[in-house]
Amino acid sequence: MSERLECIVCGRKFYRAQGVRLNAAGIELAFHSKACALKFVRSLLEHVEPGALRRGVSETLAEFREARKKLEELRAKTI
Ligand SMILES: [Zn+2]
């Protein structure tokens, strides 16, 4: 029998293998669906100090931009 978790947004119960789990600063967060996770994250963004959020967003954008660049370079090589 596998463990059931409870979605922190809507309260629905779900199995550990399903749903979305995030770790935010050591706090374990469990959502039954991507929609509930997104709802939580949207609300979370409003509670983060703007300066810290701006820094975090810039760094995350840079991370994805870099990953996309590497992927494009890899694609160019294989053609
Ligand atoms: Zn939910």
C-alpha cells in the first residue's frame, strides 16, 4: 500500500507517485495537479520580497537561456 498525500491547495488526496512535489527552502509542498501547483506558485510570488524576486527571476531566466543556447548549439552540430 503506497502512501497518500493531501494537496495543500484543494485538499484532494493522491498517491505519492502522482501529483507534483516541490521543496521550497526545506519545506516540502505537495499538489495533486500542475494546476494547483501553479496556483500556489503564483500566490507565492506575491509574497516574496520584490528585490529578491527580481534577482531570482533574472537568475532563472539566465539559466534557461543558457540551457536553450546549449541545445541549439547541439542541434547545429548534428545537422
Ligand atoms: Zn489540488
